[in-house]
Amino acid sequence: MVSFGNNRRRICNMDTQNVLTLVLVIFAALAYIDNHQNRK
């Protein structure tokens, strides 16, 4: 049961990292698109 709790905590941390990474990628993509449109 303790092992299951540790695994659950790891999954939660991985989900948090994935969400932060996804937000960072989206922010970088929006910034790239904005810069590209400003050059035109």
C-alpha cells in the first residue's frame, strides 16, 4: 500500500511537469507566431 501511494505521488508530479511543459511550449509558440506576424 505504501508503494502504491508513492507511485501515485510520482504520477501526480509527472502530470504537473507535463502541464508546465505544455504551457511553456504553447507560450513559446504564441511568442514565435507574434514575432513572425510583426515582421510582415
